[in-house]
Amino acid sequence: MRVFLAGATGVIGTPLVPQLLAAGHHVTALTRSVLRAAQLEAVGADPVVCDVFDADRVRAAMTHASPEAVLHQLTALPARLDWADPGMFDPNNRVRTEGTRILLDAAVASGARRIVAQSIAFVYAPTGDRVKDESAALFTDAPPPLGGLVAAVVEHEQRVTATAGIEGLVLRYGMLYGPGTYHDRRGSTADDIIAGRMPLVDGATGVYSWLHVEDAASAAVAALEHGAPGTYNIVDDEPATQPQWLPVLARALGADPPAAAATPPPPESPEMSLRGASNAKAKRELGWRPRYASWREASSPASRERSAPPIRLHCRSEASCSSKWASALRYSSVAQLTRATPSAASSPSDGACGRRMMFTGPRISDMKRRNASASHSAMGYTQSTPASR
């Protein structure tokens, strides 16, 4: 299947690209980073260097790719969660609303038959059952910054599932863990746990549903060919309260056992009010099963080192393979050096989308000198700094 992937080098996109290629799909991969584009090309995808908010060029790139399906994995999450900042999620909300509209318009214009878009499974209204299915109400009256996030999610999901002329599936991901997330060893939440800044709330009743990034990717692959349009919770099999998961994560990080909270948090705090999610529909209709059925199964998940996508070359000749191998190693090293610096990825200076050898625009070889001097860490709008959904 011809697949257009937006957000190809983010927290989920990184494991998703090799999974798509292994399943035999032809992948056109959207990213803003020329360095990441070189990596994508090396592993066998066709990279497109473009800003998702450039509607005309996104449409032109997608029309040229002529995908049968579009995968929307774009986010713009902060490096650290600061709940005192009412505008914390504004960049991500723009991606969910304006970015989704642009991608959908381009998908319909290109003749794609299906779009699969990510969403989140931890914004259910804090009433009733502790574990929710997809029919449960969302927390639409939440205070800021969560309220703005939920409003963007509602608009995003309605647009994906209700746009005429295309089948729309929404994957509501649980709390992500694994390489590149907030809970990875280099993530801000992990940093707080190691530093003893996250107390254990004894008696907490909020329920967290978890998901490994590899399982998030495999659900997207499954949704390309299975399932009716609609929403699906993509989570593991074991919802857990904070007193259950926090000591396990602390131990995996090599941190001291978390101290008990001096005072109980307010009732509206996530530790007390969060609702978990059921994955029964995804199992039944998508034929999907999480590789990590429980967050307990991934031994020391937070300790895994972040790594570049596996180098799996597709070559037509020994000479071309040697050239690609050298290019892949060079750009992989540069990406690893720049990955730890949280900053916005710079786009090509003329703003054009580029598809090497296949789409008119700046070529990778023409832009690599300009971009090598810039600091790159946002990958296809999914920051390579720890990000959780």
C-alpha cells in the first residue's frame, strides 16, 4: 500500500517507519528536518521536507505521492509539562486543528481512501466508571491548559471521522513510555522522579492506561487495513493507579523509592481523577494486540537509550548501497548529537517542500550544509525531547 506518513521521525514515527516497510508498504514520509530526511531515505522511505502548515505545498507533495492511506502522527508537545502555563499546549492544539485540516484536505484531493490519526485516551470526563470505552464523554469542561487541549482533540477527532470522501480512524493512545517519551530516562518526568520531585499519593484513585511506543506504531499499521471508521482506544491491558506504577518506574530508573506526599492533591488532579481506557474494541475490530500487555512486562522500559531508526538500506547496486551506507552513518551521527537539544527544527530557508529526485523543490544535497549548522530536535512536529500524549 502507498502510505503518506506525517510525523515520520517523532516518538511514534521512529518505530512506525520500519514497521511499515517490513509490512511491505511504500512510505512517503513528511518531516521538517533535512537531516532526518536523509535518515528516512537511507532506510527506504521517500522523504518530503515540508512544513505541515504550508497547505499548498503539502497538497502538491501528497498529490505527487498519490497515497492510498495517510497516517497523521504529528504533535508539537512541550519538553516539560508545566500545568501552571495556560498556553502550554497551544502549539500542539494548532497541529490538531489547522494541521489536521490541511492534511485532510490534501488527502481527499489526492484520492486517498483512508486516514488514520493519533489522539489521546486520557481526557475522558472524570465521572462514573474508572475505565472507559470509546463511547464515554470527554472532559470538555476541563480547566486550562487541559480544557484547550480537549477542545482541540474534539475538533480533531470530529474532522477525521466525519470528512466526506475518506474513511477516518482515530487512535486514542494511552500514556506513552519507551524511547523518546517523558518517561524515558532522558525525559522530564523521569528526571522529576530521579530527583525526588514526584511524591507518591497514597490512596490515589486516578487510573492511568499505558502504551509502549512500539505498540502505538503497530496499532497504526493494523488500522491501515482493518477496522471501520471511528475511534479506538490504543492502550495496554493493565490500567493502574499512581501508587501502583510510580514505585515500579522509580525502580526501573534506579531512583530512590518515592516519598509519600505531605498533603493530598486536590480532587481534580490526575492522581485522583484520571480515567483509564479499555482496548477491547481495538482488539476486536483492528485485530491488534499490544506486544507489552502490561507496563510491568517491559523490564526497565525507562532505561532504554534513545537510538536512531535502524539502518536498513534498499539498494539497486553495490555502488549505490555503499554511497547510501556512508550517508546514513554520517547523518545518523549528526542527528544523535543534536537530538538532546530541545529547539524548533528549522525549515528550508525558501520554505519549499522537497522530495529528492521525485518532487520539485530543494534537494537534500543542496540544503544539508545550511541545515547542518542549525540545531535540530523537533522531528516532524513530534519533539525528540521527551513527549507524552
